Amino acid sequence: MQEATERYLKGWLIGQGWQLERTHDLGKLIQSASAYSPAFERFMDFGEDLTQQFWLQHYPGDELTERPLNYDEPPTTNWRTTSEEVLP
């Protein structure tokens, strides 16, 4: 549900002239859509709930603390070293 909503919102926003952003945050997308059409505001709670569910399903254990906000930036943790320490 979250991914379908995300795709819909991004498609609709692009149709309005919005520049594509790398985000899975439906609250942020709904806020952007609301700038074009205030009717989207009523879906804010729904979008935030779906986003929370998305993060819990895709990143269990809330392990996002080391992820950069900008996907183009390298992570702050050396994942190879970390995996070598954990794996047998």
C-alpha cells in the first residue's frame, strides 16, 4: 500500500511540475502535493502511518541511525568491516 501510494503521489506531483526527490516519506510527499492542492492535507495521518509501517517492514530493529539522509552520500559505517566482525 505504501509503495503504491508513493508512486501515485510522485507521478501526480511530476505532472504538476514537481522535481523528483528520493524519498519514501509519504508525509513529505503529501505536504508537497498539498502545495498544489489543499485536498491532499486530509491524507497526512494516513500517509504518516503507512510510512511508519514501511520503515518497520523494510528496516526492522530501527537500524536507520547510520543511514545518510542523502542516498548519494556514503554511509558513516564501514559495512564491510562491520559484516566481517559479525559473520563467521
